[in-house]
Amino acid sequence: MVTKTAIVIGGGIAGCSTAYALAKRGIKVTVIERNSAIASEASGNPLAMLYPRLSGDDASSEFALAAYQHSLALYRSLDLSFADFNSCGMLQLGFNARELARIKRVASHRYPGDILRYVSDTEASSIAGIKIEHDALYFPDAAWVNPQNLCRRLSQHAHICVRTSCRVTEIIRQQDQFKLFENGTLLAQAGIVIISNANHAQQLCPELPLHAQAVRGQVSLLDSTEASRALKTIVCSDGYFSPANVQKTTNQLHCLGATFSSEPMPSDQETDMAPNSKDHQENLRKLNDISPALYQSLHSSIAGGRVSLRCTSTDYWPLAGQLLDSMALKASPPRAGAPVDTLPWIKGLYMNIAHGSKGFTSAPLCGELLAALICNENLPIPAALAGWLNPNRFLLREMGLKRLAKIQH
């Protein structure tokens, strides 16, 4: 019998989509968010792009495609308004020799046309509504979504309760229940806990090496012009440029981004998280790779921006699955060929973090994976692929248990 109550720590896309996956199965979920509103940190950008980054037939591409298709189906099922979700399609440009080789390699695998197809610069221009100077991969169902409104919609399920302005500082397990505290004050208790608070997860698992780091990213908002409003699809070089769909009083804005640079956790969020001109210029460089004409007309049109700290792992795979008791594992190391069931799993304790810049594509599938594990259902992806997500993998690798690091429980 599955415990019918759960707590999700973190109200970003990972937390909200995990809570939704559990709630759909009849589990009553409390989402605990440290900020005054959900989707306030990395999940709070003006827009999020939904598309897969493929390289060929490797495991990473298999996961990216599965995540993309799952998230696309989920978002469509929510009946979001046109202002919050638009499956406008996307062009990934072969804007340099390396990217052209990659998109040709991907196209050679002959994916179904409703997933992607290779298009010439002429066809790309027709699809985009503006002149495109490079051949491209076209993903007809790729989309943009309003992150905050999506997270709100996911959390409005009847089985989900959201508590904001609560910071979990300690988790204590007593028999089959977890008690969550904020500086000694009991916040909530349940039989299932999912840690989905991104860069703050390590504080709750001090003994487990997560190898996750905060990565600063800045998006830029650009005032649109009559010519730029002709753009009909998302267009990508090493960054993305959206159609004009961020509303600002009398004008619509384009979303351009995003920078990707490692930064220490901010000591003063108001100061350290302010957009800066250097990163705006870096985003404009990406726009020049997409369309020199748009760059010329928009390079003086910066209307604002937003900075967030994404959470990414050192091997660029998310961390999603059940957690081990790391101290017990170290105290009694298993042999390399030990059955996975004999490891000291912490019953009811799971994690879903480290989605980097692709959270709105990858986090919902990881939430579905956790719900399947919790409810003892068939996994939504092959077991071998799920094994890449094992949140204990860095500890198990350090202990020489490489086979066990590739298995979910």
C-alpha cells in the first residue's frame, strides 16, 4: 500500500510537476516553497522554451526526446491559454561548421517528420517568416510556455496544497514518517518526501555528494519592431530568440538568451542577481548568429532582463530517484556485484533536481519517473535510461560501485 501523503520541497517546475504526477495518482501532496510564491527562482523567467537538444542515437538524445514528448503532451493536457503556451515550432540553425555537422547527423537518423526534419535556408525562411541564412532542423511542435503560470496551473490540482515562505532546514525520519523542520519548528510530516529545491538540496543531504552547482543565466528582453514581429517560430543558434510574445503595456517583447556561466551562490541576491550589460551583449551576439538583420535592428532595443541560478550536475544529467543512506553505505560497503535491493535505501525519500537550462523539458518526465517508482508502476522510460538519473551515482562511483550507480530502485 502506497503512503497517501507526500511532501515536495521546492515550488519550481521540478517540484510542481512531481507534485502533479503524484496528485494524479490520488496522493495528497504538500508543496513547501521557501519564497513567497512558487516559480520564483530559476523557474521564474518570462518564457521557457520546450525543445530537445539531440546529438545522435546516444542515451542523452534518447532521454532528451522522451522528456520533450512527455512535457509537450502534459502541457497540452492542461488547456493552458494561448498567452501561456504556444506550440509555434522551432528552428535549430546550422550556424557554424560544428552545428551544421550536428544537425545533419541528427537528420540522418530519419526521425518522423512530426518530430523533426531538415530544412534548407529557403524553407527555414518561409517557416520563420524572416530571412534565415542557414539550413536548420525544424521541430514543428516545439513550444514556449509562461513558467509561472504553468507552475500555478500544475499546483492547482485538488490533491495539492502549497505552503510558501517556509524554508525546510532539517528532515528527520521517525519510523515510517518524515518530519520537516524550519529552525526547530515542525512544518509538516508525511510518509514520502521529494527534495526538489535545486541548488539548496545539498544542505538537506550533507553526506551525499550531489556534484551539483549553481550556474548563472541571464535572459534579455527586447522591444519588438514591425519587422521583428513577423517572426513566427523560436530560432536557435547557441541561444534562443522567441517570437514577440512577452507583453509590456503597449508593446510586445522578444525573449533572448541565455548566458551560461558558473557563479558561486549569491550572498546578496538583490545585488548579485541584477542583470548586467556584459551578459546582454553576450545574448546579442547570439542574436547576430541567428539573424544579422535582426541584430542590426534590435541591438539597441534592450528593455530588461532577468537573472537566475540554474542547478546542473557535473555530468549534465538530472538527479532523480530514491536516495540511499550514505552514512550506512560507507559504514558497510557492499561488494560490487551486490543486488541493488540490499543497499540501504531510505524508504520514501526521493530527489528531482539538476535540470540545468532544460528544466521545463526534462523535469516533468523525472517527476513521472518518481511517481512510477513510488507507486510501483512500470517506468515511463527504459530502466537503463532511468539508471543514468540515479541521484546516488556520484557516491557509488566514488566507492567503485559503477554497476550499481546505473540502476534505479
